[in-house]
Amino acid sequence: MSCSIVVVDCNSSSWGQLIEKWGSDKLLKKVIGSLIILANSHLPLSAGNRMLLVAAGSCLQNKVLFSSEFISKSVSVASEIDANIRKAIEMSARSSESFTHTNYSSSFALAVCHYNRFKRENPKADGRIIVLNMSPESHAEQSKLMNLFLGAQQQNLCIHVASLSLTNPMLRQASDVTGGVHREIQTVDDLPDFFTRYCLGNSKEAQDAFAIKNFEKIDYQASCFCHNRPVSLGFVCSVCLAVHCQYIPICVACGTAFKVARKK
């Protein structure tokens, strides 16, 4: 038995940039088609296999796009995935708030909680989180995401990342911490190959079989919240743990006012 949880970046701004690059029909159809291939390959391997699709993005009230646990036999898996992904991107586009980055923390938290419940019900089962990334890094979530990555590592839960956008350092760290695979997808046609090669069956066995090695040095250096610049020495907010490259009286991230001890 195995559980695959796919976190799909549904940020309309990021999708728009990629659509300009590859074209609307090709990008959307290929991505959705690749996810359907993954679902149709994973679920028949065992009657107890589970699959969950989770949307990542702001202003999305319902983040669950698809759950094999609750879908009825009369509903097509392909049509359910297709309709819900399109709906999530449309909702993101209609939102009054526009973000160039994607907030992943709530989606990762939902994914880890779902896996923990699945693991309690099936102690001998395994699982993985698969991230389909379209956006650059969101430095505002560094501390939240790192805590989630370490929690996934304790559960032996691999995080595999397929990035269609610019390199996202936080997601590279996620794969490195949990022993997963990070790949920059050069063309959307490579997505089905990534899913079927690395995201089916036992993740560790797949890595051994395909001799997956991450030779790239992963950068764990923190970036300041105020300018998103790498820092080796900075000021850390005691409330939200945001890093600042210089002293400021009020935290940019959470608005906490810092108290300065006066010299007597």
C-alpha cells in the first residue's frame, strides 16, 4: 500500500508567465494529462493505494483538488482532476490579491497530516509528497517550511519536486532534507517521464534503480525577509523567526515592536 500526495502550484500569475512561454493549450493540457497518467498508474497498483491532489496558492478556500478516498465509482478520475485544477487556477485569477510567489506552508501541512492519518491506518505502508512548482521562492515562509520538511523527514516521507519555473531554493532543500528528487523540467513533455520514473512504488528503490544522485551543493544560507538577500549574520524576530539583514524597530513580517535595552 502506498500514498501519493501531489501539491500543485495553482498561482495564476505563475501560470500566466509559463503560458506566455509555452502556450496555453500545450501547458495546461500537458500538465493535467501528466497528473492523470500518474493517478491512473498509481491507483491500480494496489487496492489500498491512495492519492490526494492539493492546491497551493493564496485565496483558495478548498485546497483539496482530488481524493481517491472519497471519489465515487461513477465519477471519472480524469474529469475530476481536469475540472478542479482549472477551477482553482480560475479562482486564483479572479482574486483581488495578486502574488508573484506561491505560499506552500498550508498545503504542505495538509499533505503531512493526511499522510500521518494514512500511516496510522496502514503502519506498513509508504508514501511520498510530489510538488509541481511554477513559482519562485517565497522567502516569507522559510521557518514554517523548514519545520514541515523536518517533520516529513521524521516520518520517512520523501518530497519529490518537479519545477517548471525558476529554481526554488526552499524546494531544493525539501528534497535534500527528506531524501527526495528535485528536477528542473526543461519542457512540459518531460513531466510524465518524471512521474512514472520517480514517483511510483517505493521511492528509495526507484532512486537506487535509476541511480539518482544529487551532486549539486544545496544552499542552506538564510535570506533576509526585508530584501531577500543571503545573510550570514542577521537579526532574528523572536516571534515569527523572520531574519533581517539590519536592525529595524518593527518586524517587517509580523509587525512585532522590538524592545531595546537602554544602557544605564
